[in-house]
Amino acid sequence: MLYAARKAFGTALLAFALVGAASASAQTREFTGKVDSISEKKIIIDNRQGDKVSFNKLDETTVEGEKTAWADVKKGDWATVHWKFTDKPRKAYKVIIIPPKEEAGVEEE
């Protein structure tokens, strides 16, 4: 009986350790581009290479950089969104508003 209890405790402890390690190893990613649209609950970023990615806003989402509030972010702003690869759907943990990027191309005089 004591052996079975120890074995069950050891198995539970191992499972807990594996779950903790998996969540701790969730990689944070960055996606940078122009804000295509923004609402109270979601932001869509266009990286100008054909990718438009949407991220859901969380209660703990922070906004940094040139703007510091979600309500101040507007369509056309440039942003870097920090998100976790394991999230389905994607969640914005941090949004950093950056200076506008120069469009690639040749200037004509």
C-alpha cells in the first residue's frame, strides 16, 4: 500500500514538473509591421511582405514605445507585437509602437 502511494506521488510530481517545463519553454516571438486595423479586442499587423497576422488583446497586454495606451494606437502606426508560439489564437502580450519605416523604392526628383 505504501509503495503504491509513493509511486502515485512520484508520477504526479513528474507530470507536474513536465507541465511546468513545457509552459516555461513557450517561446516568445515578435511580429513587426504596420497596423492594418485595431479594435477594442484585436490588432492586425501587416508586415508588408504579404503577411497579415491578428492578435487578441489580453487584460495584461502592455503598450510601450511612442504610444503607451491601446486606445492611442491607430491604423498606419508601426508596431512590434510580442506573442507566444504556442498560443492558438495568437495573443498580444506586449505591443511596442516604433517610428515609421521608410518605404523601399527609388526617390524621384
